[in-house]
Amino acid sequence: MDIDATTRIGHGAFLRAADRAPEAPAASGEFARVFDLADARKRRMTGPDRIPDEVWDDISRAGQLADDLSERGQSVRFDTHRLTNRVVASLVDDEGRVLRPVALGELFGTEPDPAPAA
């Protein structure tokens, strides 16, 4: 906002239509560029760096297991152990009461990581 004691508050802050420079047309002659999200997703999912089908299968299976637990009124809660700062898991009921601790190996399996982090 332009404040000047010699003019009204805000006067001159906005250019009149006659004083504005004409807008240049888009360089390509397009009014607006449209992105087709379906095509972008398809390229992302079929490219060489796409997520493997095995990973999608694992994600689907994890969702099914979570739904099964929910139907029984249970869920898995992840926390940080207050002494070791390591991730711990617990089976809890709908009210958040711990039913039993769960080993991470029980949740995620014990298969070795095919590409361990460096």
C-alpha cells in the first residue's frame, strides 16, 4: 500500500487499466498449458524406475491385515522406546490399551534386505 501525505491513502498503488503495459501472449501461442494427470501417472508407473509389483502386493497385504485387526477392535501402534530410542510396536485395543508387545520381526519378517543401505 502506498501512503503519501499529499495524496489519498492507497492512491497510486494500483495502475489504471490505461496505464498498464499490455500483456504479452504466451511464447508457444497457447493460452494455458494443460497437464493430463492420467498420462503422467501412466508414464510414472510404467517407466524403468516404477514401483515393482511385489511392493504393491506387499502394500495390499498390509492393508488387508490392518483391516482384519480393525474388525477385531485392535491395531498396531509404533512408538519410540523411552530408554533406547528404538522403534517398538505394540498390539493395542480400540481404547489404546496395550494388549501385548510385538516384535518388529513378527510384523515385517526376517528376510534379509536385498539392498542394504550403505
